[in-house]
Amino acid sequence: MAQLGNRLRALLGRTRTPDSDKQVISTHSERKVVVGSILVLLLIGLPLWWTTTRVYRAALPVAEISRYASTDVLRIPVFFHIDADSALPSVAAADIEKTVRTMVKGTRETRGSGAWPVRYSTVVARGKAPSGTPGHYSVRVARSDNEGAGHSVVDVGPDRTVRIALPKAAQLSAQSVKQSVARVIAAIVSREERAVQGGSRALGERKPRQGLRSRESRGALKFAPHVSVTLTLLNENPVGGAQVDWEIEKAVAEFLQPLVDALRPLTRLSVTSQVLHHAGPPPVTPIVRNNATYLTPPMLSHFVNSPSWNLASVDPVAPMLNFILYVPALASQPVRILESEGDGAGSVGTNAFSIPQWGGVAIANLPAHTRPGSRVVLSSTELQPHMGVFVAQLRSLLGIRSDTPLAASAVSAADDGSALLERGTGVRVQLASETGVSGWELDALMRQWTIQGRQTAITTLQSLVRLVDSLQNMVVMDAIKTQVDQSLAALAAIDSTQSAAVADYSAATSFASAATAAVLAETAFFDPSMVSMLYFPDQHKYAIYFPFFLPVAIPVLSAIRHLITASRRRRRKAVSDAAGKKDS
């Protein structure tokens, strides 16, 4: 009976059994243990997760990179060795050097200065120049053999030599000899310094200012240690036309390979060739009149039909230069390029045109007696005019200036370094017909690429620092830091050559350091591990982690809310029970 009463009272809610109280307490304790365990796991797991998933960022040498500025002056020594005739009045080399520097300084003041300034330091010495050494030039001074010569004549040789023939009838003093020699050297130095200064300014400008660079350098490639050159014979329509082939291997070996070999100390040119038949017509509508087809200058920019012509590079990394020998359909021949628009315009003598930083095109019209279905093989002799055009275009695209070191004229513009020459002075420049590039041009290109490589390395490293600072989740591996350190070491090597003794300066060493610095800086900037993080923003992380943590967080937060509510309820009950006992 007693047990039955207890059960009835429990069912009616009049009394609470000890077992039910224990069950409530047990449920509350289990909830606290579960929530506490989850919180402990979060406290331990979150730091562990953060440590194991954080992005690794090697510390870049920001301070060393930021110390380079666009206002730093790059000084390049240029050596001139005077070999004067013993019959002439003796002039000290130091006096000539002082006069040259005064003249060059005057030209700098007239043209002003800007970003990335370049200064040539002229060094004049007596004796013969070291044979074949870049940056060292021999100046031979003697009286002219022409009795009636009233002005000096400057003969520039292709092998880093210049001969100054002074008037034979003039009364020469030590002062006049010094002025004549100094004017020639100052004209050479000022002319190239102006050219490379303009190129270094324009390299960092979005729109290069006119007049700073020559036409050749404006469309030239930036320095690259390897350049792929592709020669292509394009036959527009062999069906109903002629089957055209060429002796390109022999032509390359005879006309192009000497230039490739001469440029090997600076860059490696790999030459490939191909023949494309059924190329199809270009996407332009030429002018047809008088049984001939004409292309106007506005048509040339649209002449190359890249989607239809297979001009893919064999090297996907190296920059590519394309040289196309285009054979039009027989029905369209002859095809000529006009110098300008208009009925009275004449045709271009070379019948070719170049495309800046891309390559060049030469149009080959077959002989008039060619019949449809015939096979024509262009021999190396027939290819000689076209190969000469390609060599000239290649020189221009590489940035070789044809007016180095002086223009072959007696009178020059006022803003040109040649204006330092005495009025009436004749300048004769011998071309390097065997190699396609003279020692003067090779040295000028080396100095130009040295300046560009140094500037490219500095701007690329500074851009890398800004990029890493702006993207905090970007990976910076130790390999990237190593490349940056090596690039800075190469830049420091350039600075050390400037601070060392002038006699120890090596143009080839400075060029190698600048090329290494530029290549390493760009390799670090375009590292795949860094570029991949540009396409993985923080929003992607939120989209990944929210679907995982949100379902877990809702029950945990709900349990914490129930624990807080139950704890408050027990506290209020304990306070009320304590107050009731006190009143009783």
C-alpha cells in the first residue's frame, strides 16, 4: 500500500521522487560536460588549425629593395685611347678628358634630367686600346693627306676605331688639336648618352615622349637572354599558281648567321624556318590599278592574318620574332607597297615593312614568265635582297641604332651630340658588312641592355614588395626569397663596378650582372606559387568553412544558452528557498 501511494503521488505531481531529481541533475551535468569538451577542443583545435593552415611567407629584404630609387644616377665609364701622330703638337690626355667632360656637361644642361638618369664618364688615355674589349676605343689623330682639305674629316671604323684627319694646310696648335679631338669624343659620348637616357625614361612611361628615342629603339624588344627567330615562306595560293620553295638553310648560313654569331655574347638567337602553303589572302583589300596590286600604309597594320597563318613559336617562353616572305597569288602579282596614300605616291624600294616588337614582312613577286603549276625554288642568290631586309629589320627590332656612334653627315641637328663637331666637319662611317653589326653598335646595345636590365630588376622587385604587402594571403616561398636575394646581389655587383677604380670597370661584367638581376627578379615575380594565390581570395575561404562550422556551432550555442538559462533558474530558486527558510 505504501508503494502504491508513492506512485500515485508521483503521477499526480504532488511529490518528486529522488530518482527524478537525480535524472535531471545527471542530464544537466552531461550537457555541461559535452559543452565543456567542445569548448576545450575549440580552444586547442583553433590554434592548431591556424598554425597548420596559415600561408607561409618568407621575409623579403624590403629595406634593401627600397633603397633603390629612380633618381639614382648610373655612371658608365667609356674609355678612349689617343694615338696621335708624333708630328702633331703634344696634348696631355688629362686636358682632353677635362675638355670632353665640360662639353658633355653642357649638353646635359640643355636637355635636362629626368627619371633613371644615366651619365657616361669619359676616360682619356694615351696609347692603343685593348683589342676587342667592349667600351675601349682607339682614336687615331693625324693630318689629312688631302692638300686642299679645309676641314677635319672623321672616319669611323667598324672595329671600335675612329680616325681624325686634321686639315693639312691649317696651322695647328696644341689648343686646336685638343679642341678637335675633344669635340669628336664629346659628340660620340653625348649622342649615345642622350639615346640611352631617352630609352631609360621611356621604359618606365606609359606613353613615351616623342624625340627621346630613335625610330629603331621605339619598336625594339626588351632584353631577353634568348630570342626565337622564325623565317616563314608563305605561299598564298599554290592551287592554280606556282609551287614555291626556298634554299633557306644556305641563305641563313650566308647572310644571317654572322649576325647571330656576333650577338651571341649578348643574347642567343635560335633560327627556325618553315614553309606554309595555302596561306590564303591577307585580311585587307588592296588597290588594283595598271595591272598591279598596291598596299597603302594603313593596310600594313592589318596585313598579317595570324588566326589563319600558323605562326606558333617553337619556344613558348622566349620572345618570338617572325619574318615572313610572302608570295602573292599569280593573279595579284606584282604586289607593291606604297610609301603613302594618293595617286602620285611611289612604291617602297624594299617592298617590305616591319611590325614593332613582332617582326617583318617582305613581299616576293615571282618572275613575269612564271606559269600556273610550275615549281619555283628561290636560290640563296635570289633570297639575298630579302635576307638583307630581314637582317635590317632584325637589327631594328633588337634595338641596334644605325647612327652609332655618329651619323654620316657633316651637319647635325641642334639637339644631337654631333652638333658639338666643328662646322664643316665630315663624318664617314664604315659599315660592318661581314657581321652585320659593328663593334660600336654592339657596345651601345650592351650598355643599353645594361641600363634596361638594371631598371627592370629594380622596378620588378619593388612591384613584388607592393604586391606581397597588398595580398596578405599570398605564399612567399624560400625559393622566391633566394631569387630576390640573388637579384639584389647582381644589382650590388653593378654598384660595386661603379664604386671601384675606373680602370677595373668591365662593360661585359656589368651587362652580365644586369641581365642576371632582371631575369631573377622577373622569375620571382611570376612564380606560379604566387600567381595562384591571386585567384584564391578570402571569400573562397568563407564559402568553404561556413558550411562546415555553421551546423556544428548552432547546437553548441543552443546548449550554452540552455545551460545559462538553467543556471539562472537554479540561482533564483536557491535564493527564494533561502529567503523562505529565513522567514520560517
